[in-house]
Amino acid sequence: MKLEEIKNKTQEATDYLVQSLEAGHSEVLTEYLGAMGKFHTYSFGNIMLIVRQKPSATNVAGVRTWNSLGRFVRRGEKGTCFDPRPAHGTLFWTHCSNP
């Protein structure tokens, strides 16, 4: 997935949050704030992407990290997309697959 596509998905997630709040759906904000608490080392944009693509996510890691923890991704399984640029000087994700 190209960086421009990731930027578009991030903008869509932000727009969704704004529209939900304007419509009086504060539970969407609560969901985002909960994710910010869980994934506090990630950038705001990446948290927006996590919540929009997989609201039930409890852990986020790259495939190599999952492998090192004894967890393996099945062939054909789709991942969640993140912005590959460094946040806070640390690169958290280097690549993503199309969900």
C-alpha cells in the first residue's frame, strides 16, 4: 500500500470521528480514547487507523515480532495498515498488507 493511500485512510478515519461527534455519537470518541490508552506509543494517525480497521485490536505488532513471540500469521491472512514513517523518532511499522 502506498503512503498516499495510508494518508487517505487516516483522513477518512479522522472524518469519521468528526462526523460521529457532530451526530452526537460520543461512544466513537470513547473508543478512540480507549485505543489511545492501549497504544500510547503509536502516533495519533496510526491509532486512528487501528481503530477504524480493527476496533477489537488488543495487541499490535509486525509479523517478525509475532513470529518471535511464537505466533504465526496464516498464509493469505490480511494485516492492518499503518503509516510507515517514524513517530517520535522510532519506526514502529515498516510495511503493511492490503486489508
